[in-house]
Amino acid sequence: MTRTGTTRTRTTRTPKTRTRNQRSRPASIGLHATLAAAAVIAVFPPLWLLVTSFKPRTDAFSTGVVTHFTFANYTHVLADTEFLTWFKNSVIIVGLTTVLGVFIAATTGYAVSRFRFPGMRPLMWLLLITQMFPVAVLIVPLYNLLASLGLLNQPAGLVVTYLTIAVPFCAWMMKGYFDTIPVEIDESGRVDGLNPFGTFWRLVLPLARPGLAVTGFYTFVTAWAEVAYASAFMTGEENLTLAGGLQTFVNQYTNDWGSMTAAAVIIAVPAALVFAFAQRHLVSGLTAGTTKG
Amino acid sequence: MTVAVRVRRALGTHWYAWTMVAPVVLVIGVIIGYPLVRGVFLSLTDANEANVQRDIGVNHIPATYKFTGLDNYQAVLSDSVFWDRLGWTVLWTVGCVSITFLAGLTLANMLNRTLRGRTFYRLALILPWAVPAFISVFTWRMLYNEKNGILNKLLAGGGIDAIPWLNDPTWAKLSVIAVNVWLGVPFMLVALLGGLQSIPGELYEAAEMDGASAWQRFRHITVPGLRAVSSTVILLSAIWTFNMFPVIFLLTRGGPGDATEILVTYAYRLSFVDSPRNFSESATWGVLILVLLSIVAVVYRRALRKQGEVW
């Protein structure tokens, strides 16, 4: 950890002590150059994906920018493949996961933040430990369980699976967030004759909106991008989610990069929109969870 | 006081809390508790595709696998495949987490100061997080493409021979680490930036008054101030990386050969890719992975506590 200090020393190597927001000209250039390089590395792949999606399929690997601008990849993906079905599957699964996940993460977070009850410490540990469960240990038994319940190839099966991935982390985050809301607010609710559920629902939850946004964002992104369970539990072209569907464009048998890029762009847009909506709350929400965690 | 009375009194006081946590406990119990117990059980049997209970048409074939005790564990642990995969998994985890953390810390420190274009840099640097990971991985596969990918074309422009990014064991390892770092930096950056911003500015001002150099300020204010956030994000990130399935599965499918196969993807391969599907060995790998992670978490937590960390 100490080694990383070089970045700051480099900007102030002059013997005179500089304050935080002053720096020499070379230091300033160095700073901007580093940040610009990092920004290019961060932005280039998604940008290149976008650019490629507008090229004719035969040009997918041309190095230049778009010479023959076309929507052919998009129309092909939308009209001639099962893409819209996959999209619908993903929206249903991710939507349900997000709504349910945020709700139960919030109630759990609130309970562990406000009440001292028997079983609380084990529960906190459980939530922490669940986060490190490898897919590998659960996937086969879960597959068998879902098979025996008739939930393979059913959205409901993936929804409950995703809840177990997202909720433990979200509950911790919500706990951190509720900890920052003064207890006096709960007490005022109780004085006004609200029961704990009423206090939670009418007073505390509205105040916790940024925390809810982050939790929802996290759940959405996790579920939208999950690959392992989706690949194992959903089979048959009409049951695939987007993560599974995208694999059908580029695999050992086919190499349809044009369709892949167009589909990828359509998939990335909703995620980016949710991200844009939540990113304002991201720093506060995440650190509330992590610093207090 | 009888037990019944005590239970009733506990219910009276705590039923709100219990009701609120019930859904989570229920979901975790059914979806994780049961499969976990079942997974441990499977690891003690010789179950595979050919002998588990299954239905073919209308015929119901009962399970015929047997309980074999610790045979699977003995077999896996005495096999060099497991140790090879473990070695690479550790290298992968340590490599990814340390590079990601250093990059995140460097960039967070750079962004945590008055700077023209700060918002722009911040948004650009967080972008990899906004794109779903599997999309990014596919994009990287396109960039890495040996014959036609843009990376090799750029190299060719500079007169450098094409690099087999994903087809050579060593390059493939570097490539998957690079992609995972690319994916992981935004989370580190955001978390550490939050940590930096929660350090009171007065501390820095006071230090400047006393003539502390930039390095001294970093060493004695920033580092201690970031310790809580750092320890949490490093642990989380280590666990996530250790279990990072999509990057490897989608980028190389564990190849070439099994060069980039980490423990999790190898266990998946045993039960869903290889034929016949070997459920018991896969479960054994799963249990071993879980044991390893638990040990790491406990050791890490103890080390933190020794430093006086409350977490």
C-alpha cells in the first residue's frame, strides 16, 4: 500500500513543500497525461464496440472508423434472431429480482440496524459468508433442486437464485445506510403511534432513497450480467437470457461478430441508463456500506 | 419461568425484527442452505450423470450412486490438476487484486483534488462498470482476436508480430488478468474516492501548517484514513476475483488447454461441460473452494483485528 505513494510524491518533488492543490507545471502535465491515458483505456473498448456495430458485417474487423454506416446489424439482430425473446426474458427476471431484492434487503437491513434481537449476530455472519459462496459448490445441487421443483427454464428459478447473490451484499449496504439515519426519526414515529412497520415504511424508507437506488442498481447490474447460472439453468433458444443468447453469436461454431456487437450495444444501453441514474448516489451509498461494514 | 413463557415473551419483543428478516433467512435457507448440505453430501458419493436419479421419457430411473466417504477428497488432493489450478488461481487472485487496488488508489488520489476536467475523468473511468461484464468480455475477445483484432493490427502498424493473446498459455493468462483489472478498477476507484473524501480536509491543512511533505501527508493521514475502506474492498475484491466465473469462462473457456482454468471454472466444467458430467468430483472441488475461502477470510480478519481494526 505504501508504494503507491509515489504518485503523490512525484507531483511534488520540489524541495519546497507544496499544499494539496498547488503543483508545478510538469506535475500538472503528468497528472493529466496519466488520467487521460487511463480514461482512454477505460473508454476505448465500449466505444470500439459501438463503432463496430455500425459497420457492415464483413467489415467487423476493419481498423478504421465507420466507412459504410449501416443499421444492418441491428435490423438483423432484431428481426431474424430470438434476441427480443431473450431481452424479454432478461427484463422479467431482472425486474423481479430488483424489486424483490431491494425490498427484502431493506427490511433486513433495517431490522439489523435498529433492533437487537436474538439471532442477529449469526444472521450478519450468514450474510457475510454467503457473499463468498462459490458458484461451483452450489450450482449442481441447485440445478437438481430446481429440476425437482420444475423450475428449470423458468424465470422464477433464476429470480430466487439471483436474490441469494444480490441480497446479502445489499442488506449490508442498507444496514450501513440506515445507520446514518438518526434514531430520533424512528422515535418520533413511535410517539405518533406508528408501529415499527409503519415507521419503517412511511418515515425511514423515504429517507433512505439514495441507499435504495444503490441497492437497486447493484441488484440490477448483478442480475443483468450474470452468466454461470443463466448458462446452466436456461436451455433451449426461447428460454435464454441475454447473457446466454449472446454466446450463441460467437462460439466454436459461428463467428457472427456483427450481430454480436449490435446485440451487445442494445444490452448495454439499459444498464448504462440505470447506471447514470444511480451513479450520483454511488459514492455515498457504497461507502456507507463499506466503511461501516 | 417456563420455557414456553420465555419463548412467548421473546416473540412479543422481537417479532417485528424476526418478521423483517424472515424473507432473507427463508431464501438463503432454501437456495443456499439446502444445496450446500446436498453439495457436501454429493462430494461424499460417486454420483455422475450415469447414476443419478433421472427420468427418460416415462421411465423413472432411481439413483444408484454409492456413498464413498472421503475417497473423492483423497483423489482430488493427490491429483496434480487440483494443485496446478490452485496455484494459478492464487496467482490470478493476488495479481488481479493488487494491480486493481494500486491502480484504483493511484487514480483516486489523482481525482481527489481540484483538477480541470475532473468530472469528465471520473465518468470515463467509471464507464467499464456501467457496461455489463459479459458485454465487456465479448468486446475484449474481439479486440484480442489474433488474426483480425485491433490490438494486433495496431502492433502490425508498428511492425510488431501478432501476439497470440488468447491462444498461448502465458499470453492468455496475462490477457485474462488485464481484462479483470479493467473491469475491477472502477469499483476500487469509487470506494477509495469515497474513503478519501471522508477524511477531513482540516487534517491536511493542519499538516501543511506544520510543514509536512506530500509524502508524509499521504503516509500519516491518507493511509490510516483509508484503512477501513481498503480492508473491506480488498477482502471483497479478493473473494470476487477468486470466484470470478464470467471473465475466464467467456474469454478463454479455460483454454488454451486448461491454462487459464481457475478452480471455479474447472468445477463448472466437471459438472456441465465434460461428458459424462461428474457431479461428485465437481461438488468436491466446490467444497474445497469454500474451505479455502473460509480460511482466507478468517486469517485476514484476525490479521486486521491484531492491527486494532474493529471490523
